[in-house]
Amino acid sequence: MRLTSKSVTLIPIIATVATAAIGATLIAPPVANAATTLAAAAQQSGRYFGTAVAANRLSDSTYVGILNREFDMVTAENEMKMDATEPAQNRFNYGNADRIVNHARGQGKRIRGHALAWHSQQPAWMQSMSGTTLRNAMLNHVTQVATYYRGKIYAWDVVNEAFADGSSGARRDSNLQRTGNDWIEAAFRAARAADPGAKLCYNDYNTDDWTHAKTQAVYRMVQDFKSRGVPIDCVGLQSHFNNNSPVPSNYQTTLQNFANLGVDVQITELDIEGSGSTQAQNYQRVTQACLNVARCTGITVWGIRDTDSWRASGTPLLFDGNGNKKAAYNSTLAALNAAGGPGPTTTTTTTTTTTTSNDPGNGACTATVSLNQWNEGFVATVKVTAGSSALRGWTVTTTLSDGTVTGSWSANRSGNSGSVTWTNVDYNAEVPAGGSTEFGFQGSGSGAELNPTCSAR
């Protein structure tokens, strides 16, 4: 998404927004001992709350004060896009992007990289290319930028806005699309090779309504990628809303259906035009929808103050032009606190257990758990890593000392409490030597002492 001008046309959607699926329209009551910032409130349920940042505003003390206080995830508005990072072929410029990354890391914040490949905001030299020459230039760009920031990025928007608007469900007729239908897959594979520790996301707009052809087309692509082992970890829904494109009644359904494919979902560029209680209620609905989906891992708003927005006349953000909190801020914070419960605490622990397979022909494996805990619940992400030989299937056992499993993804499950056994599903059975795959689950209780063991099947 551009900061300076509208680069999308929002599709009018006729929908009822006040539904049980999205959440009540009343503002949540304050919670005792509630968190006082968006980031702290989101962390109570293991999520993040981020914002888009412009390098040229880092000298604005009001802007930076809000950024440092309220947000724990940062996305560069324009500074990591193709024209900014490679203005001349094979001549890379990371100056402004580094300003944002260094500021974020210095404040203990994580970074979403946006965006490695896009039909828009390409440098002039790339716009004149086609065919194999363009494909190679795109892949080189993905590789160089992701390698430069390797280990510093939480998630990359690898490909941005590759599907057409309207009812066709087709790919956008861009110069990148004309290099071949596999260009998106090629970009994801290049990104994984360059920065294997980062989550890889596909990001788009007007994919909020589950019934839209564009939403369905993106869903089918992600489903195909998962079935064939193409590395994709998350789907970003930009979520730009206004009177002509309100929050759809099935928004939570869209989030959940993507999550059911075994990927995280992230709200990546949220802004909602309006003011007062109506805007506040809409922000609460979107926030609640994310909170209701275990694999909705966070929300990013597309700017800090209304005057920083790419559509400032619509006053779409959480702070007014003077940096004051709006009603939408209060409703969002209240929803986050209500989900997290009183007495916010957030811890992250990692446990690693290695078990050697009894079948030397099928390799050994390890299981590593990353745990996000809050007061009375947790989300566990389990990484299964193959040893020196490839896996044709795997089994992981975890032990819950208290609580029960309430939901899971990307694995078959036997049991809900105590000793729980997890086995691969079809699309993540085969893991190459040294490679890895992930599954996850949500549960009640502390999630402590999961003690994972892994064996090959």
C-alpha cells in the first residue's frame, strides 16, 4: 500500500456489521489491572499490535513518542519496497529502511518486511523488463533484500497484491504475472532460501469478505501451496474499510478459514474511515474477530495519526492529528484487555527435546516448542526438524501437566489432556534432511513442561 496516494480501488460490499461472528457493538468494559498500551494489551493473548512507520517522521517527537509507547511491531510504509531498496539494478540502498529497522530493534520491537515483490512501485529500470530477464531480476531482488535483513525480520510480505479485483478470481495482469504463473511460488522459495527464520506471507486487499471471488482465489492458491510444500507461513489481510467497503459480517469466517489451512493470519494495514462511536465500534469488531481466531497473530494499523495516513481526509486511524487518543483507540484497547483478562503477564519459553528414530532408513527428528502464555491459556507452535535423513512422516508427543487442548492446526491429534500424540497431515509428512515443518495448538492452563518428543514414522 502506498502512503502518498490510493493504489487500490475498494470494492463496495453490502453487509451487516453488527453480528455475533464479529462481536458485540458495545465497547468492552474496563478490566481491573488492565494494560495501558496497545502492545501490552495484545501481548496478554500472545499477539502483537503494530503500525506502519515512515522514516521521514522519525524526527517528529510526538510521532516517535506514540510509536515507542504503543506498538511492538513495525512495518516500513515505503522504505523496503522495490523502488526504494534497488533504485538502480544491482545497486541497493537500505538507508531509510535501516533507519526504521534500527529504531525498532533499539526499542525492542519486531519488524514486518514489506514488500519483496509487487507490480507497483517498481523502479523504472525493472518496469522496462519482461520475460526471463524480469523474472531473474525479481528473484535477485528478493534474494538480496531478504539476505541483507536475514535474522532481523519477523515476517516478510513476500508478494503483494497479485490478484485482480472484480468477480473473475484471476491473477492481476502485471509484468510479473506475464513471466509465468509460477512467479509467486518462485518468489516464496527464494525468500525462504535467503531468510529461513522469517515467516513468509502473501498480502492483499479486498480479501476480507469470504464470498468474494478474489478471496476465494487467494485461498485456493494458499491451499495449493500448502499441499505441495511451497513455503508459506501466513496470509495478510490489509483491511482498509470505509462506508463503501464496511467490515463484512463474515470477516471472522475469512480469518478462520485461512487459518484452517495451517497458516497464520495477520491484519496488516488496518484503517477504518470515520469518527466517533461508529468508527470505534468498527475497530472493536475487527479486533474482536482477530482475538476469536487462535492463529490471528496480530494487527498492524497503517499509520499512527490521522494526518500520517495515506487517506488523511477520512481520519481513519487511532490518534488524531495532534496525537490524542480517539474513541477508536479506547475501544480497541478495551477489546484487547477483555481478551487478555486481568493481571496481564506474557512469557515466552522454548523447550527442545531430541529423540532418535528407531528406523534409521527414515531419519531422526527433533521437536521444538515456542510458547506464548497468558493468564489462563497459551498458544504453542511446534517445529519438527529432520535430522541427516529426510522424513516420510513424523509423530510428536507432548505432555500437558494441566489444562486441555482447545484447538489445533496442521497435525492430527489423539487426546486433549495429559499425554497428547500428534501426527503429520498429508501436506507436511515429507520433510527434507535438515528441513522443518510446523504445527500448533491452543490450550487452557499454563502450557508449562510440554516435554515434546519426536519420532519418524
